[in-house]
Amino acid sequence: MDREFAALLESLPSMDLADVPALRALLARRPPRELTSRPNLDIRHLTVPGRDGPPVPIRLYVPRDRGHASPGLVYCHGGGFVVGNLDSDHERCVRLAAEAGVVVVSPDYRLAPEHRYPAALDDCTAALTWLDASAADLAVDRSRLALGGTSAGGALAAGVALRARDDQGPELALLLLACPVTDSNLAGASIREFWNSPGWNGASTMRMWAHYLPTDATPVTYAAPALAASLSGLPPTEIVVADLDPLRDEGLLLGRRLAAEGVSVTVHQFADVPHGFDTLLPRAETSMRSVATQVRALSALATRT
């Protein structure tokens, strides 16, 4: 493993999801991250209407001095569906908005196990619905809407995209998935390869699904993208996978299946780094290269004719 990431994992608390309140308390005791910004960016906090639930807090990133309507992106943070907040992927959202010139909406979705599926999915859907409805006010081009997410946020982004496809929801032009959660059946070989590894591992993944999935007969159609009956009709997709990640094979298999079903897909695989690397150390060289792939995809969307 890359030495910088190995040293970080040694200093981090175990991602033991057996006791979620204890994990949250442990993470809350860590020093807060510095929340960066850029001179060309306005950052606002709003609340948008929920979908069959309470209003959803969001953080809105709006580039200044745009000469034309720009793409809009809903970006869903990671955290195994049980931890994380608007600060989790703040640095990434700043880069995407400032460097690609896109309006970014980051939803503070409800967490499991207090709020099981589909609460988080509904909140992220509500953020997309609001962005689509507010496009004129935000100078966003409704034909260039995108969804993105890290880890569990990747499952949410893909799930919202599938729901939008099925419900004739907002038209989507791009899907960005970083180390995505995709398969509640834990079928990938990398889950077992990294079952007890430092940081996020296979055991954490198993417990995550136990916390997130409903305990009643609620249909879970959009919970695990890899289990969808069809992926056709999804927008062009960019996937980032990490070699030392229990979710590595899920991301690779999702990429192959998207391609087989006629979806344009690009997979970027990064060596010697663990799950969620570009969130854990956003300023590391490998992380900067990873997020640059998303910046390039969004920049291409912004300049598309």
C-alpha cells in the first residue's frame, strides 16, 4: 500500500459497524477538517423539499462569472449509509464546481439504521428533483444534469439514476462513481480478499448492508445497482476503483455490465490505495489524479455542443 495511506489507516479508528453510535462518537472526536473554498465559488446552505419525507438540507456550490448555463451535479457523500455528512466530500465538491464550472448540490441525506432504505435514496432523489426544478434560477442547463457519489454515495447516485430512468424523471447526461458500493450479495472476490484489512473491509461491508436494508417487505429495487434487472438507458458513466478495496471487484463488474448493456463507460483503476482513498486524503497525489478524472468528465460535459 502507498505509504501515505498506510500511515493514515494506522491512525484512523476501526470502521467497526457493530456499534454505530460508538463509531459516530469516535469519529466526532477527531479534529474537524479544514473546509476550503475558492475565490470563484459561492457556497450556500439551503433546505429543499423532501420526497415522501422531511425537507433535505443541502450544500450548494455555485461558480461565479459563468457566461452561459452550466451543467448541474448532485453529489452524494460516502460513509456506509451510517456515517458522513456535508463535510465528508466537501473538498471534492469544491474542486468539481470550481474547476469544471458546474453547479454542485450535496445532500445531507438521512442515515441508517435509524432511517433504512429508501430514506437516503429519497433524499438524494429530492435533491435532483430540486436541482432540475431550479435550473433556470441557478443558470443550469437541464439537458446536462449529472449524478455522482463516493462509496455508499455511489450506490445512491446509481440508484437515483435508475429511478429517474424508470419514472421518466430528469434527463441525466453523466454518472460519476468513486469506489462505489453496488452489490448487497457481496459476490465480489475482493470482499473476501480484504475481509479484515485496515480501514473499510469486507466485514464492514456486510454489516453496512445489515444496517441499511429494510427489515420489512419494502421493495429494494434501487438499493444495490448491480442487482438491477437492467442497466441499459443509464447515462455515460465514469467509475473509479482502488486496487486494495473490498469493493474493487464490484466496481469492475459494474463497468463490464454497463458496457455489455450498451452504456458508455470508462473505468479508472488506481494501484496501491485503499477504499475511499480520494476522500480519505483528498490532497494526496493519487487522489488529485482520481478527482481530476471527474473534473475532466464534467468539463467535457460543460463544453459539449
